[in-house]
Amino acid sequence: MKELVEYIAKAIVSTPDEVKVSEENDEDRIVIKLEVAADDKGRVIGRQGRVAEAMRTLLRVAATKEGVRVRLEIV
């Protein structure tokens, strides 16, 4: 799932070299943290959070297939 977030984020931002994705195991879920350049935060979040919500939806689908819960945090 980390690779999915990284792939999507690098396709959206203008500086793909600064995309950093980390994955942490919480008690009952996986937390994926996405870090991008300050100028690219707006692109990743999107208008009214639509891009971020779409990424979260894709993650939920992938997580359901694997039988886990996942949360995306944009740092």
C-alpha cells in the first residue's frame, strides 16, 4: 500500500524527488504518512480535499483486499 501512495503522489506533484512515504503499524491499523514539498501540498490535497479523499478511497479498497485497516496522513 505504501507503493500505491508513492506512485500516485509522484504522478501529481511537480517535484517527485521530495515525496517521502512511511508506513507504521498501529494497534489495529496501518498508518501511512505522506510528506511532500511545501509547494506541492495543495496539489496532493486538492480542492476541498478531493484528491486526498480519492487517495484514501483507493487505499481502503486495497486494504479491504488484504483484510487490514489503513489510514493516510498528509504531513
